[in-house]
Amino acid sequence: MRDLSLLRSSTLVRAITFSLALAAPAVAHANGRFPDAQQLVVHPNDPNQIAVQVTYGFIRTRDGGQTWHWTCEQAASYGGVLDPPIALVESDAMIAGVFDGLVVTSPDGCDVGLYGGELTDRFTVDVSTIKGDPSRAIALSSDGIGSNGFDTRVWKTTDSALTWTQLGIALPNDFLAFTLDAAPDDENLLYVSGFRVVASNDYVGSLAVSADGGQTWEVKPIQGSDNDSGPYIAAIDPNDSQTLYVRLASLAGVLLVTHDAGNTWQPIFTGEGALLGFALSPDGSEIRVGGDIDGIWKASTTDLSFEKINDMGVRCLTWTPDYLYACAREALADFTIGRSTDGGVTFEPIHHLNCLGGPDPACEAGTTIADVCEAPWGMTKQLIQTETCEDGSGGAGGSGQGGAGGAATDGGDADGDDGCSCRAGAGTSNAASAIALVAIALGAGRLLRARRRRL
């Protein structure tokens, strides 16, 4: 492990400081952060099942948002500022990437544990299900090995996360990985975004591409991505696997597109703040992008002409055939999770922060949820003030303030236009996750593991 004192003035430390500034909480939660929703995924075969990564664990509904239950961080073997990427597989199990490896839940969510095997102690930085076959999924691990080197590997499962094997060969050892995705029409076409580390203070945003299932890799520079703007895959076009969208994580976020698998890049949107949410319509024809400061913007993928449709700040966006989902801050939007049937012009709340139902009561004694999460729930429910929930369902409530296009976050009326899937860099897509990813280069991942085990 490298001596942290030697790197206090390095760009890596500046990146961590920058990420902390972006993630600074307005109200402290148990881990010192504002209780936010960060990534939302919908089950590929059951639209009523939704899982959300939040800053205090995970929440999940199996009835379209009527009831929500909580999985604590302790059950998933992580804590602090890490925001684990998540995915749902065909069996209903949820997978999540943490410092210590890959977390896999039972289909009912009551048991949670690390997969182990070759993924033991590998920092799993991203996970994703394969489009069209949710029994298959991929995971990405990236660990510092000293001297600005990294051990970065792709893993796959073909049986809903019961077993995992390495896919192909390791990526070049100067590549620090952030996000991973497979082409919708060809799971052997893999894209991995990250930094190519030239020196301890020189990083080049890059896209690693494999057309043969990880047997070979070609690393291509991403124009405009450098030390202060890490690249995160936002989506791959469902109609053209050579076209993908990448978000640059910076104070003023930038959205890029490539139509030739990363050979050339075009900036198509620049925000006033960090771009925390991105969604591509299921047919690939429409884009939604936004963040806390920028609200929600729309564009057609044919002309890429962006127009603002909602002033509501968003923390994530996910688009399914039925709804556009958004994560938001309850105090500003009057909901934590909302859904839209008009492409983001208006939203219906399906989860309020103070209406979270806690650990699933169906989980019996002897399960991870019952044995590990009941105790921390006592403090969590006080912090999110569950006693103030009015509808008692833990889910859908009255209308929120994500109103008409251009509507202010105070619910005021404004003129707007009619409008009208992917991650926003999930887990991957927010500033807090960048802390963890960059921390690998400092050896901090293993330091945090050792520290937690001593507690």
C-alpha cells in the first residue's frame, strides 16, 4: 500500500476532495450524508419490482411502489461514502458491488452475503444485466496493485448470480475502471470506461473496447476527459451498438456521444452543475439528462437539440417502456422516487422518504435482514422521521411538485412542452462513488476494509 502522506498534493487527492464537495450533505444521516437516492433499476421481467441504491443502504418494492422495504449497509458488508452499483437478475436476486467483492441477495431479499470465490476482496465497481437475458450479468472489478497499476477484470454469470467466472483476460494494468456495459445486441461487445493512468498526477479518460468477450482489449482516449472529469457510461444505443453516451463527472457535467465505438467523440450537452441523471428511451429515440442544478432536459437523438422541460432537480433517471423514473430530494420535489408518463414533464410520487417500511417483516429470524438490519433500523427510522408518514404505505402518496415543464421546484405553474434504459452511471454515476473509485489508486480500498474489520 502506498503512503497516503506522499499523495496529499496529488490530483487523486484533489479528485477525492472535489467529490466530497459535490456530495456534501445538507442534513447529516447515520453515515454523515444526506439521505439520497442514487441509482434505480427495474426488474427486466417484472416492472413492479424496483430496487434503489440510497445513501443508507438499499430500498426495494415488489408491488410497483406501494410498499418499500430496506436493506441496511451492514447486511451488504459496506458503509461510509461508498455507493454500490446494483442490478436485478432473472431469479429476483439483487447484486451489488462493494469494496470486499460482490454482494448477492436471495431471491426474496432476506439473505444477503458476499459471493466469495475469485471475487473475494476484489473491489467491484460496476454490475449490469445482459439485455434480453437477465439470467446473465456482468461485473467489473478494479484494484490498485501499486506503482500506479491496477488489476481490472470482467466477470460473468449465466445462472442469475449463483456462479461467477472471469470473462476473457485482465485489462491493461494502467487502466482504472469506472463503468461497464455490454451491447444490447451482442454481449461479446464490451465497453469499459475509466482512466488510463499515465503518472500519479496524469489521467486520460478512456474507453476500453472488446469485440470478442474480453479476449482482447483496445483502449481509446475520450476527448475532453481528464483528471477532473472522469468518464461514466450512460447508455448504449439499442439500435446501434457503435453508438454510446458517456457522462463526464465534473462540477459542470458534460454529455458526450460516439457513433464509432469510441474512435471519435462529440460533446452534446454541458450542464451548469453535475449531471446526475441520464436516460435513453427504450427505442433509442429520446434523451433525458439533468441534475440538481440543471433540472431535466430533453432531446431527440436525431438532432440532439436540447430543451428544458422541468426545473426539478434529479439525482437519477431510468426509462422503461412504461415510465420515466426519477430520484429527487424530498424537501425540494416532495418525493424521493417518482415516475412520469409524459417523458419527465410531470411526475407522480411512488416513494416518500419518511414512508419507508423498514426491514421486510416477511424475513424470519435467522435471515440476514432480520438478524442484522433490525437494530440499525431503530436509528434510521428516527432520522427519516417515519412517524410523520401520512399514507402509511411506504410508497405512493399524493401529487408531488415535479409539475409542468419548466415548473419551479416550489410547485409553481409554468409553460412547458409535451415530451417524449439506462444508468446514470450508476452507482457509478455520482460523485460519492468517484471517491471510492479514485481511492483505489491510493490503496484506500484495502485500508478501509482493514479499518472496518477492526471496528
